[in-house]
Amino acid sequence: MQRPLIILGLLIALVGVAWPWVSKLPFGRLPGDILIDRPGFRFFFPFTTMVIVSVVISLVLMIFRK
């Protein structure tokens, strides 16, 4: 359990350091993400982004299990 937690911590730190470049990626603005923008109200639901992130995390976990 120690190794996965250390790797996860390093990945989070790496994303934090690379955030100026990571924030320019189109995640969160993909087709299929729901945005309702009305005067005085804004609702954003990143459906497609969540599906892609879930698939990537599942693949990474399957690789580490073997």
C-alpha cells in the first residue's frame, strides 16, 4: 500500500508543478460536457471529461494490478 500512495503523491505533485501547461489542455471543455449559462446562474457538468478520466484511471489500475 505504501508504493501506490507514494506514486499517487508524486503524480499529484507533478501535476501541481505542471499546472500552467496542464490547464491549457482542452479537458473540461469537451463535446458532451453540459454547460447551462443563464443570467445570474451558471451550471457546468463535465460528463465527457469524467468518463475519460474514469477510463484512464481504470486502465492504470489494471496495469498496476498485474
